[in-house]
Amino acid sequence: METQAGNTISQIKRLSDRIFERILAEKSIDAFNGAQGRILYVLWQTEYISLRELSDKTGLAPTTLTSMTDRMEASGLISRIPDKRDRRKTLLTLTDKARELKPDYTDVCTRMTDISYAGFTKEELRQFETMLDRILDNLKQYTCNSSYERKEN
């Protein structure tokens, strides 16, 4: 059976990014963009994390995150602080300005959810989310196994 899920997922990602940016513009939210919103979302859930942890939670490469977090720090959204337990480590934390943006982000995400899941039943949503979680778990498992195999060879 030929599947086109990868192509479909890529199209969904591209379109949802565009729509997310459009909704931000419609609401005159210019303090962050869609990619920065992903970072803020993670920090609203788990503040005081390392760049590596942020990379794991957002799926963004550390090199990409470095430049993004530099811009976010310059715009007053995040701060870097030394880890009290490990002086070699720097942790990322939100500023008050970023904390105040959470309701705006939540509004945009609610609108995105309404657009994306229009016409779905609750059962379809539950099944869909379950299947997505399984795909994500499969990909994470493969990544972990592949990393291990590369280190061994």
C-alpha cells in the first residue's frame, strides 16, 4: 500500500504555519512569531530549562534555537541565567513580558484548533491524536536506536 502521509504532514505543517502567522497579524500580535510561539509554549509549561531540553521539547535543532533565543532575549521575551547546580549550564526563563503574552497565544491556538479540527467528532479526534502519538513514538524510538547504532559503529 502506497502512503502519502509524509507529504500530507508536510503540507499540513506549511499551511498551518501560514494560517498561524495570519491569525497573529489579524490580532495585531507582533511580539512573537509562530516559531517563537513554540518556544514560549514550552517555557510556559516548563520554565528554567537548558537549550538542549528546549531542543528536545520543540523538535528544533540546537543551532536553530541559539539564534532564535538570541533574538527573543534581545526583544525581552526570555532571559538566560546560570544553573545554580551546574555552573557550566545556562537555563532559559521567561520574562514578565512573555508571561503576559500567554493569553494571546492561547487565543491563537484555540482558533487554530477550531480551524484544523472543523467537522471532526470527539471520537475521531481521540483516534487521530492516538495515532499521531504512535507515529511520534515510532520516530523517537527509531532516532534513539539509530543514534545508538551510529555510536557503536
